[in-house]
Amino acid sequence: MTATGGKGDVGFEAAWDTGDDAAGEGARAAPGAGYPDLPTTAYLVLGVLIVTDESLTAGEIKVRSQHTVGHFYWAPAVSHIRRELARLIEHGMAAERTIHVGRRKMTVYESTARGERALRAWAEALPGDEPVMTKHPLMLKIWLAGDTEPARVLEAIDRYLDTVQKSIDELQWAQSRGRELGLLDDPRSRYPQAVTMYTLRSLYAEMANIRQLRDDIDWNMGDAYQKYADHPKTSVRRRVRPEPGTEPAEDG
Amino acid sequence: MTATGGKGDVGFEAAWDTGDDAAGEGARAAPGAGYPDLPTTAYLVLGVLIVTDESLTAGEIKVRSQHTVGHFYWAPAVSHIRRELARLIEHGMAAERTIHVGRRKMTVYESTARGERALRAWAEALPGDEPVMTKHPLMLKIWLAGDTEPARVLEAIDRYLDTVQKSIDELQWAQSRGRELGLLDDPRSRYPQAVTMYTLRSLYAEMANIRQLRDDIDWNMGDAYQKYADHPKTSVRRRVRPEPGTEPAEDG
């Protein structure tokens, strides 16, 4: 964040905050359920430990988050993950242990049975029917493009298409890796796997959708039409219809 | 925000903040361009005034935002819109005037020429190739569903499908209204119109995608398969292939 940009953004953050709260309140286990009132990110970190069913370092949690929940919700930074892990441990919802890999010592984290119960209660309380919150910077740019040259807009679209392709590649890589490790057949991975397949279809649909947007802009506002100046143009002969009431009566 | 939920969410907000900043820094006009360093929401409000080309009350700006930028970026609350309008007026980027509708006095807002130049500079500086930020509460719920009964997950999916349909209906309504008012043919509406068409296709694609997810969950985890218990099941006769090396040599 730039020093000058700070104050101005407060309102904007506050609004996301509001949206987040709306989701968050429903998301929290009912008071008295015996579980602490933790932020969404704590449950995301716990969810990664539980869904992957692994002992993970904080850095590994970050990578796993990017390949999973990052595609449809949010992948926290490592520093943020460490903060939430401390909180989860404090509440007995996760445990840490030190392992030795060669000469290196590493701290790995695992969920506890209490953590698994807490996550279940939290996830079940999620209504899940709230609208999706989307911030699509490219659409904002195009929506506000005014009299910008189409060529400049098309450039931005092409760069964005590259980022979509990169997301598809990463997800396909993660799927291949999961197949290689035999993780996809685990009955416990059915729900996460259904979500991954949804995410992948979304990315391909976005690719197709953006490609049409690109062509629409090129043909409607750019010079793609002019490029076909020597394309044979037949004349259009609209059919002449008789005036109402003057048609011959139909037989039978 | 609940009093108890406050502290815990700080980190999560801060992360969205970071994402926002990443977009925001690129988004801001270069220093020295002569325009003030305003938050994204100020430019969204200004963009609504410019794209609609209307004199609007704060309440009308909110409704227009919901039907436009709200679908792909963010629709601020009226109180927030008022705050940004005050800022825009202070910087000479918007103007207010009082109109009389019957006996009622209303304050309406319009963009100024300076505001239009500032918005153009701001929008052109947007890179537009940043990844989309998506928070999809339903996917989070399903991803974390663990051993939840499929029937409960399907219920949440059905409620969400209703919200997608509602968004489609609203956008179709707004399109019909624009057609009725002859706004769609205005050459200045070409970029915004291309974005609206993209948004509409996105919503229909989401509908189709979620329906497949629903069926995948029902058939893979639910009792849809059992419902077809009396469906004739032919036996599967896998073809027997000769052992490698025992096939007769191919002719010619």
C-alpha cells in the first residue's frame, strides 16, 4: 500500500468487510456450540489440513491453498497462515510437531479431532446461497474504456487470457499430481473433487466467454470488419410482403 | 459486524486490502497527472455518472451500480456513495444541483469535464490483467462438506441456483429497459454493452456449471443411482484381447 493511498481506501475495505461479515456471521457456529469464534481464514487453514489429510509446513499449506480454496475463495499469505495456526493450536484445533528431514528441522501442522468437529460445525452452518463476490479488474477497465482505442483494450484482454490459461495449467497439474498419488479415488475426496471439476469448467467457460468478448469488441468497435474490405458482399434483398388484407384468401 | 467478530477478522480484511492495493496501485493515475489520489469506489461512482450519462440522486446511483458494475466488481451502499460524491465534488470532478419534482426537492449529481478526464486517465492506467478475485461461499461449503449428507448439500445448491436465476432476471430486465429507452444503440454504450453481454453469458454458464455439479454430487454421492434400482442393467462383457505376441501377423 502506498502511503498516500491509505486513507482513501478505508471505505472500500469497510464494504468488503461488510460483505465478509454477512458471510461470516452465518458462517460462525451458533454460540454455545462450544467452539471459539474464529475468523474465516482460520477455518480455511484448518480445512486445508483436513481436506489434504497431511502433516504440512506453513509454506506447504500456502501452496495447497493456492491449488484448492484459492481458486474459489481465498489463499492467505504464509505470515497470515502462521497467525491462524497459532490461534488454532491455542484452541486445541490443530497440533504442531517438529520433524527432521536430513539435517533440517521443520515444524509441521496437523488437525486434531476437536478441530475436525469444529470445522464440520462451521461448514454446516454456512448457508452457501449468498451471491458470489467477484472483482474482475478487466471488466472494470473495459466498462470504463469510453473512447479508448479498441487495440489497447484487446491487448489487456490478451494478457488476461494468458492468466486464465495459467490457472487452467496449474489446476490440471494439481489434478495430474493427485491422480499420480492416487488421491482422487479416496471417497473422502469426492466433495473437494467435485468442486475442483466445477472450478476447472469455470475456467474453460471464462476462456470461451472472454474470447467472444474479444471478438465482439474487435468486430463492433475495431477494424476487423474493415480488414475484410474485399470480402464479397452480396446485396440484401428484403422480401416484400403484401399489405395486410390484400393477400388472397387461403384455401381450406 | 458483531462485537465479538471484530478482532478475528482483521487479518482477513487486511488480505483483501492487500489484493485491493495491488489493483489500486496500478489503477491510480501516475503522480503528476494532476488528478487526486482517490479510492476505487470514488471512480466507480464517477463511472456510473459518466457511463449512464444521467443526473442521478445518490439512491439512483446505487440502483444503477447494482445493475452494472455490481455484477463484475462492486456496488457500494448509499452512505458510501454519498461520502465519495462529497470527495468528487471537493475535487471538481462532480457537481450537485437541486431539482424540484412536484413539491419534493432532490439533490442530483453529474460528472464534470474534469471528472471525465480524470476517469479516463484512471481507467487507462488499469492493467486489467490481474486475476479475478472470487469469493464463492457455496464452493467453500461443498469443499468442506466432509461426510455431510448429500441431500443437505443439494439443498444449498438449489437455493444458490435461485440467486443466480434472480441475477439473470435482473440483468435481462435492465437490458429490456435499456432497449426501451434506446440506450443500447448509443455508440458510447458499446464497451459497457459488451461487458453486460459478457456478464449475462457468465451467469448462464454458471447456471449450467452448477447444474452439472449438482448432478455429479447426486449421482456420485447421493441416492440418485439407487433410485434407478429397477433400471435394466445389461451385463458388461469386456472384450477379451489376445496376449501380446500371440496375435496372427497382419497381412500387407
